[in-house]
Amino acid sequence: MRYIPTNHLKKNMVLGQDIYDATGMMLLSTHTILSEENISYLAFLGVKGVYIDDACSKTIEIKTLVRPEIENTAVQAVHDMFTSALGEQLDVSEEERRIQRIVEETVKDVLKNEQVMCNLIELKTYDGYTYFHSVHVGILAGIIAAKMHLGEDEIHDVIMAGFLHDMGKIFIDADLINAPRRLTEDERVSMMEHPRRGYEFLTHRFHFPSRVNRAVLEHHEWYNGMGYPEHKRENQLLNLARILKAADVYDAMTSKRPYHQPYLPSEVMEYIMGRSGMEFDPRVVEVMARELCIYPVGCEIELSNGKRAIVKENHKGYVLRPTIQLLDTENLIDLRADREARNLTIVKLMM
Ligand SMILES: [Fe+2]
């Protein structure tokens, strides 16, 4: 299986995954032979890329961290919580139970795959939808927490906090949230209210553990105290909030936003590592740098000698030097260990 950006898809390619729309409904199933119409429709929906099955990638195996059906139910549940929050009070305890069940299922998957490096591309079918972003932040935060060997209850709570972290935005003018421009000072102040608004809403409406609500309150705080809303720093900040902060920035920067194109995972990791100890907790950064795949398995890359290859396997702690499979000869190169590959570098990632 390998990953192909939607603008490189060709008729008759065979889908290697189920595709869901932005509300979690299945659109196309695995093994579908793509037609021109299918490809145009995927582009229209904003699907960034899909896994396909073909002869040259048949030995490349993609390990899914969280079952797609769980991710999609999470998106639906978060969507429903966001939209019902402004309407009349529905059955709050049922809403609460529903999200609890989904978080529990997500925790199971995260723990089952604790040894797997994090191939984040699977979380990147869609960009720019608040609900997808929220779910991705929750999953990524859960993965980081698991890699930091936190307890199961903390992993649970950080996933929950991730799903709900931007809930306060429902109280902010929607035009501000998607404004493709710099905000004025007043607008910025109003935008910066969202962690507190979210915290207050969650505290009053639900009975989640208090650290879930507090992590939501602190998700824009910086490790050095330069964040908002309370300028807390270091140990004043919940561990879970420091993880949430990094997961939020990672997902936001690798996504297309009204005001920026997506950055590559390598660029985002460079940013995060460069701000370790300032914006981000160094312990969180260290885990991310070791465990998040900068060159996700299944992606096509270009080498410094002009050859193209597909990423086959990542190695913990050596995220820049995966094992790759050349597209022309199908030969494998372990960029970490093969002596003759010492001078080869990856110069481009097709995403
Ligand atoms: Fe936020």
C-alpha cells in the first residue's frame, strides 16, 4: 500500500482504504477501482490523499494506530457536542456517556500500538474542519502520553481534553476563527478568550474529571509562561496541558488553514524543537522528535541522487533515516545502516 496525494491520483488506481466524508459517512470502500469521477469528487471534498494498492507497494504495510471507524465516530460525537452546545439542553448525560465510550475505545487502540511509531498521515484525510482537528489532537496527545508512559487514566483524560479543547470557540464569532488575515488587537483578545470559555462551559455542563477541564483551560499556555490566559509556566501547568499544547500546534501547522498552507512534518518538528523550553515542554518535544514519523510509511520521497522511493519502515530515534524501497528497481535501502547510502539524503516528500 502507498500514499498518493489526490492531485497525483490516476484512473484505475485501486483504493487501499475506506474513505469517509467529513461527517464520518463512508464514501468509497477498500478495493474500489477509481474512476475520473471518484478522483474529482475526492478533490472536491478536500481529501488530501489516499492509500492505494499497487504492484510496487505490495510489501509495504501500513499500521493503523486508531481504527478508522473509531476516529469517524469520534468526529461525529465531537460535531454533535459542538453543535448542540449552543442549542437547547439535550440529554447531557447521554452525550457524556457517548464521548466516554469513544475515548475508551481510542485508549485501547493507543495502548495496543504503544510500540508502533506514529505515522501521522493517516490522521490527515481532511484539513480545516474543527471536528477533525479536535479528534486528531486528542489522538496525537494520547499517543504522546502513552509514549511518555503516563497511566491509562491520564491517557484517557488527555484524549478527552483533545477532543474538546477548542469547544470555547463556539462562543467566538465564526468570522474571526476562519479569517484569512491578521486579526486586529481587539479581535485577538476576543479569540484568546476561547480556552476560558471552553473551560467554563465544560465545568458547568458536564462531569468530566477536573483535569480534563483544566487541560482545556491551559492548552494555549507556554512552558515559559508567555502563553495565555493565565501565563502559567512549567510545573504550574498540568502535564496533560503541555502535551495538548504540542499536539495542537503540530496538527494545526501540518493542516491547511485559511491563513497558511500545510507545513511538512519535518518543518513542523523543526519549529517545535526550536521552541523547546520556551513554548513547549522539553520532555514532550523529546518524545515527539523520537516517535513521530517525519517520513510516514507509504509516502513517496525523492533522494538527493534524483531517484524516487517509497518509505517502507521507520526506525525509532532515527526519524530522518527510514528504510525505503526504490521505485525503479524495488531494491530496499536502509538509510540508517547501509554504508553505501551514507551520502544519500531525502530531499522531497510528496504529500
Ligand atoms: Fe485553541
